[in-house]
Amino acid sequence: MTDRGINTTDTLVIRETFGPTVQGEGPSTGRRCSFIRLGGCNLACEWCDTPETWDGDRFDLRQTLTRTPVAEIITRALKDDPGMVVITGGEPLLHQRKDGWHSLLGALILAGVEIEVETNGTQEPEVHTARWVDRFNVSPKLAHAGDPADKRIRPGALHALLETRKAVFKFVVRDLADVQEVQAFTAAHGIPPHLVWVMPEGTDTATLSARWGEIADPAITAGFNLSHRLHVAIWGDEKGR
Ligand code: SF4
């Protein structure tokens, strides 16, 4: 715990909580869990599937985001005993220097649930975050996301996440060229292939299935793991599942 302890009247800006459901992506695919989706992001990916967490041009963020007490977030996230809680966004590590973040992690630890954090890999985990989180699902963005390279690639943050020994790396790819970009990216940043999950981009099963044909074999040959998008296969593009 931090010196100040847990204060569940602390707040965080969230988009939503939902679950129990299942983790749809990465090495925890199929694990029963609940999600806490925080607001705000430092990137602006062209194909982002949660722009309502950060895009003030397209959404009224005063409507889509709510400052919520940690006690309420915890109650909602732990409903029906999910076993694992995934903290996502937006970019959740933008919140990690706030009191509400420390109280949230502390309360989840006291509840005995596993904590997974999904991050875009541009933020260094601070000491308490690195200690308390069980797994970082790091999803660096490739060129097709449209963000400038110096914003989406932060070598210091990638190195710090690797140093926690709790990070896996998940890349959204569309075609063979993207798989090759993942190879170059991971080699440049010292990310071992066995920590890499490659996942097709798409929000419907037809698109996902079509992309597997081009990416699956080259990804396996490169030493990477594959990840489906299980929630898309089950529920399509439905929000909050
Ligand atoms: S990093 Fe994630 S949340 Fe942020 S814009 Fe990109 S896809 Fe969306």
C-alpha cells in the first residue's frame, strides 16, 4: 500500500465498468473477468474502438465520462465474483499518479482478485503500479494506427514494462506487411517473440476470418503467439461485453 493507504472516497474518471464477461484478447483469452474502462488517451488511433473515452471532437466527454468514487467502481467491478479485473481505457496508466489509482489497486488487492492492465506501451509503470499489477497487456501501435511515431513508440516505457517481467505484447495487424513490422519493432526493442501475441484488426467475424489467412502462418514462423478477438466472435461489435 502507499503511505496514505486506501481511501475509497478517492475518485477516478471512468467510461464504464462491465462484467463478469470474458477477456477476449491476448494470453488471458477466455478468462472470466470484469472490466474497468478509464477515460483519456494520449494517442488518437484511426481505428480506435473506444473513441468515446478520449475524442472530444466527436463526443461530449462530459456525457461519456464520469468522475466516480473508487468504492463504487470496486462494488461494480467485483459484482458476482469475477476472479480477475481488467483495467483498460483509453490509456489507464495516465491515471497512475492519482490517489484514486492507488486506492483502486489497493482495494482490488485486498479483494484477492488478479489485476490485468491494458496499456498502449507509451507510459512507464510507476513503482506501485509495477508491484501491484499481475499482468500488463501492452499493445504498441503500428504505423497503420496513424499516430506519429514519436508519440506511439516510447522506448523507455517499453523497456520499463519489460523490466517488470509481467508484460506481454499484443499487436493489432491487418496483413503480412504488419506482421513484418511487428518483427522489426520487437527486434528493435528487445521484446522476445514468445512474449508477443498477434491479433487481427476488425470488429466483425468476417473481417477477422479474412485476415487470419494472411497473418497466421507468417506470425507463427516469426515465433509469435496468435490471439483471436473472442468477444467479437461471440457478441460482434456490441459495447460493454
Ligand atoms: S491507444 Fe487505444 S484507446 Fe488510445 S486511441 Fe489508440 S486504440 Fe484508442
